[in-house]
Amino acid sequence: MIRFFKLMTHVSGLVAAAGFALMATATHAQNSIESVNVSGQQGGTTLIKITLKNAPAAAPASFAVNNPPRIAFDFPNTTNGSGKNVQEVGEGDVRRVNIVQAGDRSRIVLETSRPLGYDAKIEGNAIMITLGGTASASATPAPMAQTFAQAKPNDGKHSLRDVDFRRGRAGEGRVLIDLSDNQVGIDLRTQGRSLIIDFINTAVPKNLERKLDVVDFGTPVDTIETFAQGNNTRMVITPRGAWEHSAYQTDNKFILEVKKVADDANRLVQPGFAGEKLSLNFQNVEVRAVLQVIADFTGLNVITSDTVGGSLTLRLKDVPWDQALDIILQSKGLDMRKTGNVVWIAPRDELATREKLALEARAQISDLEPLRTESMQVNYQKAAEFQKLLSDPAQKILSKRGSAVVDVRTNTVFVQDTPSRLEEIRKLLKQIDVPVRQVMIESRIVEANDTFSRNLGARLGYNDTIGQGSRIGTSGNPTNAIVGGSLASTAAAVGQNATAGTFNDSLFVNLPAQGLSGANPGVFSFLLFNDSKTKFLNLELSALQADGKGKIISSPRVITADKIEATIEQGTEIPYQQATSSGATSVSFRKATLSLKVKPQITPDDNVIMNLRVNKDSVGQNTLSGPAIDTKQVVTEVLVENGGTVVIGGIYTQDERSTTTKVPVLGDLPYVGFLFKNNQRVDDRRELLIFISPKILKDGGSLR
């Protein structure tokens, strides 16, 4: 008995010497914490007096955490002169006061039984902190001591004004949130690898409802997504790697910092452990005694099996209590099972044996449990598909005694199984029997044409016949002239003997402008002839310029369910003859259609992934086997936001030609060379663009 008392005294002394908080040394601080006193006040408030060696210049910066409820105050250039790291209180809502020193900075952490509002002010060389349901008014409010707290009953509507992201000096990511007021209820928690912040009863403007990609800042934060969730606003922050976070609120500013956890060979804290840190130093102490120390520190109810025994020696400093417990269990081959705040610790084999026996007993009960039959109405899918899912041999949901039959007329499934399985099947049906979301996919196929052509030509000839014209000159051999349109019409005006054929036969330069698409070129002709109208010199100039613009818009659209392929097409089927194996001929058809085939998939963030096939076919030139088909086709897979538009394909063609036809040598003569040549220039441009716009439909078929 005396030996046991000495052993427990030794253990208690080691625990007191080791402490349950962070320990550090500092030698150059300007101030120090002398004492911390806690006293209850009337009205349910609690007064905390922090006495310092010297009067502080300003109230300490602070922040609060709701889960677990903690309030922290930071004192720069201050050491811990109280001689205590942990102070048990038990006054009002304050359970414990922890004083942590790191370098020349100290932090006081108040462990409370519930989230509380607080107020801090300076009185001489002391900081007076008042804890209560709400932060009480003070004559000198702390400039940086506003908490983010619980939402109050009958609280009005709040809003987010701005969301910003910055990189800190040490490479940390800082999310800065501007609130409408300092009374916004905020719930911060870790979910998986993400940080979730819920702003209670808070609206978010449409311009802030977005997803920010901040990878390029080089911080541990990858994305920040803000969206409305009922009456609240939720922000999901996704970091990467090993990280830790801290949060605080200053007036209307809520700031969250996420910084990378540096790889340190001496660091004992591993990802996944988040308990309060403690230090342990034991020499050859019983395992059961160490487990009791951890139980006293955490407040958990620990049940230790009679088979747990042995001793161990360990020295742990600044380690989360859950990591320390895991180290102890691993070293002694133990394991634990937790139910609520009760932890059962026993050897692994013993726990495995007990669980195996419990499972075998549960299986035997299931084999003997009476069966029940229940009808389940299927609303949004075929009952046969649901029955097939329940009876799938690869992963049967029914028990080995269960069965399911379908009534096709009422679309009902009758399931016979144990009550526990029936409850699971009801939950499954409620989860999968939901309306399928629908998407309207609109496609715009735009064909634009821009054509330009210019054609210049001339015809020059000499003819000798009889005609009349205007006299030119007064010499002995006078010359006559006549001006008209084409040579045919001008020649007809000269006389009956001067026919168009006569002039055409007499041409020695015949390079006129050629009409395009049925258009006739503009012509100008000039004739020189003698007085007797027997000799003619003919000149005809022709020119044509065409400039055209055109646009064809086709807009097929179709509505389909999520993950269901849909097709819409419009066009012509062209018949053609095809030889058969017997030597006869048969008539087959080829399609020249405008078609849209799409299979959409709605993502959880309301974007749409689409497998697309778009065809724009038309009838081409006739061949010996029948008309050819001019095909334009796009096959692709794209991701588009709801209501957005994307160009999935484009075809651009340009036909540019410049042709000169001329009489050798004469066509190169200066000034008069144009009389002996034909110039043709063509510049045709064609462009095909395909636009796709998906829109998610709400229930009832309206657009979301």
C-alpha cells in the first residue's frame, strides 16, 4: 500500500512538472502576466482580471472558436510570470485557463462550457474581461476584440459585402470576408480535407456567389467557393497538403488564415490529430495509470479491460492527447472503441473476438427474425428497374430470405424481408426515386459568306462595210464616228449591212468581261469609220464587279433528361440506285440533314458535360451515282456552365484568285496595253461557326 502511494505521488509530481500546455522560453519580453483571477457576477456574467507587470498600451487581440468553445487573447512582448500554465477554475461558464508562451508572445486561452460573447477593457495595469450571453457595452471597447459568435434568436437578416484573398508574408493564405455587421453568427468546422464556414441567416450577392481559383498565389489554398444554402451562406475552402488554420474577427471583418505545416523531423504532431496538446514524462509507470491521467485531462469516461497491464516509459512534449493515446495503445498492442464520451480500451484480439461474437449473434437473429411484406410505390422510374436493383446477384440488397415482386399496372414493388432490411430499402428508394433533372440544349449553326469579284475586258477589231456616222475632220478623206453600247447594238445603228455577226467575225482581240451567276457586264463601245461607211475600227470595253454578303442561321434545340441521349434532325433523304448481289438494282436513300445528337450530364455544381455530334449536310454536285453530299460535322465533349454559350467548332475558308488573260507583247504596252488583256479578280470568304448553349430546367420545365 505504501509502495502504491509512493508510486502515485511520483506520477502526480511528474504530471505537474510536465504540464498540459505548450512550454517555451523568452528572455527579451517587455511585460509579463502576473496573475489571472476569475469571479462570478450577478446576472450570470463572469469577470476575469488579468494583472500585468506594466500597464498595456492597448487591449489584446482576440478571437473565439465555437467548437470546442474557446476564447483566446494574445499578448505581444509579454512573458508568463504567473508560474502556472494551467489554472482550473470552475467559476460560471469558465472551466480552465491555459497560459501559453511562445518566444516573446503569450496567449491566454479560456476554456468555456458554451460559446460566449465577451468584452475587454483596460483598467490600470490589468485587463478586465467580461463574459456573458452577449458582449456587454464598455466605455473603451477593444479595437480588435470582437468575436464571431452564435446566431441570436429573432436575429435580422445579414449579408456578405465582399470576399477577398491575399497571400501573407509567410506564404499563408488569408481569406478576408467583409460582413454587413459584427453580429453575424458564424460556424467554422473541418469536413474531410476542406474548411466549411456557415454564415447564419446571411445573404450573399450574386456577384459573390462564385468559385475562386487561387492556386497561382502559391499558398496552401486551392479554391474558395461561396454559395447560398437556404437562409444561410456557405463558404467551402479547399487547401492542399499538410496545413493548419486560425480565424479571428475584427469588427465587420472575418479573417481566416491557412498556413502550411512545415516538415520538421522533431515534430511529433501528425495530420489527423487535433486534440489539446500535453506533455508527459514517465519512467516505468503502469499503463493503466497513464490511461487514467489522459482520462482526467480529457474528461472522457475510460473503461479499461482487466487484461490490460504492463508498464512503459515515455517522454512526450507538446503532443495532442489523441496522438499520445494512440502511441500508448500501439506500443502495448491495445485498441479502443468509442461510444459518445465513453472509451473502452482492451487488447486488439479481445476486441476482435467480442465484435465477431456480436456479429455472429446478429446474423443468427437475422436468420430467425420474422419476415414482413411492404408495398413501395415507385414514382419517377420503372418499378421493374428498382426490383432488378434489389435482386442484383453481384451485390444483392435483399437478405438471403428476402424477395421482391413488381406490379406493372400500379408501378409498385412488393418487398418481403426483415424489418431492418425493409428500413434500409425504404431509405434507398427515397434517395434514388427522385425526378430526373432535364436540360435544354440549343445549337446555333451560323454560315457567313463574303464574296467579291472584279472583271475587266476589251474587244478590238476592224471591218469594211457600208454605213453612216458623224463626220470627223474636213480633209479630202473624211472620217465618221459613232458611239454606242455593245458592238452588236452599235453596228445595228450604223446600217442594215453592218450586222453583229459581221463585226464579231472581224475582231482580232476578243477578251470581254465574263458575267458571273447570270449577271451581265457593263459595256462601252466606240466605232471609227470612213465617209463611205465601208471601213470600221471597232472597240468595246466591258467591266463587271460583284460584292455579296450572306448569312444562314440554323438553330436546332432539344430537351432531354440527365444522362439520356437525344437526337433532332431536319433535312432531305436522296434516293439512289444500288446494285444487289443478285444483279438487280434497289433504291436506297442518303440523308442530307441538319442534325443535333447530344447526351448531357449535370454536375453537382450545376454545370453541364455534353457529348455532342452536330451535322450540317447539304446536296452537292450531281455524279453518275447520284447527288453528292457536302458534309460538315463536329464530334466533341465539352463542359459548359448553366446558361453559358461555347463555340465548339468553326470552319473558315478563303478563295482568292487573280487571273490575267492578254495578247502577248501588245498586252504589255504602256497606256494602251489594257485594250489587249482581260483582268479577273476573285476573293470569296466562307465561315461556319457552331454555338452550344445548355440550360438546366427547374421542376415543371421552366428554365433554372
